[in-house]
Amino acid sequence: MRVLLVEDDDDLRAVLAAGLRDAGFAVDGADDWPEADVMLHVTAYDCVVLDRMLPSGDSLARLESRRRAGWSVPVLCLTALDGLDDRVRGLESGADDYLAKPFAMRELVLRVRSLTRRAAERLPAFLSCADVVMDLARREVRRGGVLLSLSPKEYAVLQQLLVHRDSVVTRTVLLEHCWDEMADPVSNVVDAVIAGLRRKLGTPSLVHTVRGQGFLLGAA
């Protein structure tokens, strides 16, 4: 899942981005709405974590404008304005959740995870291929009934492959959905994660390389 974090405090943005990445999210950062607008036009995000008060002003006006235009990405609003009227105003303007500062990183992760599930509401509770089963609610993967220990990136890549099972998934698609702007598109990060995923899934192999195209999940 890919998250856009809009926060003008550089130190806080770095801390929040690190915490979300540790929880398995791909995170891009912006320090104000103009930069965020550009990023929203070029990248599909599963959730936006939005500081309410930014250098360009109160974010709620821009958020409300986007909602009126039909924009539906889940938004978690962060703010030091925690009065009842402030929370109501935030929700009325289109925020899906409202978290007052200061807050615990664990709570932010849980709230973002809850919101990103909305982006996957069209998916069934379980994804499967052969004897591999992914439980989306529990974030667990089993093969032949045996629980596998996957890294957050391995889980994210496997989810993309399961969603598109029996179809080729390109490296570009995997980078766009499972990594953030810090990933080097010419590096071998995708191949390294695929190699680890193959090793943990065991035999017979289900992840196949389609030369010059990408990867295919399915029985040989």
C-alpha cells in the first residue's frame, strides 16, 4: 500500500515516514499542498496522511474542493486543533479520520492500515493460488496450511501477484504499488524481493519470470 504524507515539519515527516515504512507501507512525502497536488496527479495512492495547517493555509479547503470533484482517496487528517468543532469541520470537509497531535506511532499505523483497507474493499477476504492462501484481514500467508514469515515487502509483492494471478505483473507495477519515491527504479530491489519470496514459498515454484516482461504467479 502506498501512502502520501503531507507534513511541513521536516523532522516530524521523517519520523512518521520511517514508522509507516517499518509497518510495511510505501511512503512519499510532501511539505505543502502544491507539491502534494503534483504527486497526486502522477501517482495512485491508497491513503493520504494530511497535516491540517500547512504553509499555504488550512488544508481543509483544498480537501473539500477535491471531494466535490469526486476524489475518493481515504484521508487521515493530523492536527493540533483537537476541539469538537475542529474535528467536526475536518470530517465535514472530507477527512475520513482525524488524529490529534501528539499521538502514538502505533495508533497512526493502525488508523492508516484501517483506511487503506478501503482501497482493497473490492478484494475478497482471502487471495489464493494453488495451496498458497493470503488472509488479508490478518495479514497472514500460508502454504499447505503452514504459516510463512514474510517481510512487509514480500507480503506486498505477493499480494500484487495474487491479485493479478495468471497475468504478467511488470517490475514497474510492483515498484509503483510496493515501493515509494526512495526506490531506485534501475536497482535490483524487485528481483531481490522476488528471490526471497520464492525461497520462502518453497517448491514447487509458483513465481515465474517472464523474460523482458515481469513476473507471473501460477502453477507451472
